[in-house]
Amino acid sequence: MAKKTIKERAQDYLERNEAKEVFATSDGFLFVSDAFAKVHAKGLEDKKITKFATSAEKTKAEELSELNAADSIALIKEATEVADIEVFAEDDRKTVKKAYDERIEELTKEAE
């Protein structure tokens, strides 16, 4: 049986328990408290903590970050305000980043 990813383990935890959110440290440990995750992460080289929430608790940013590249680019191209696409500013996908940069430039020129 294949080893589950941190995301899969977090989703399993959320489904089995009544927690609304869970926090994962870079070494794969799950915590129901952000504070406990931060304390644990202090001893790790990679101190990143990832929040996972039930689907009802997902933020708009979390939902948008789960879109595939084509859907992300389509949303970026349709944006009428910079604030609408700020969630894509740190996106690592080259095509999404390019579309974001181009749209930001267009919106900035339109505002001038």
C-alpha cells in the first residue's frame, strides 16, 4: 500500500473527527492547534506549517489555489481588479505566473 501524502492524511483526519481544521508540519505531524504545530516546527529545519480545513472552512484563496492552471489563467484574464487575483501572486506554475504578471500590468495601465 502506498504511503499517504500529508494532504491525504489531513483530509482523512478531518473526515474521521469533528475538527474544522488541522495543521501539518513539514515532517508530516498533524496538530489540531496552530500553536502546538508552531512549537513542534521550532525544532525542524523546514518550519513551514500548512493548514487544512474542512471544505466548509476553505478560504477563497485555498479554493483558488486548487484550480488547475487553465482555470486559474481564465480567472486571471477575467479579473477587473488587482485584489481579485492577489491569491495567484505567489503561484509557482510558470504559465499562471505569466498570466498573472501580464494581467497586473494591464490593470495597472487601465488605472492610470
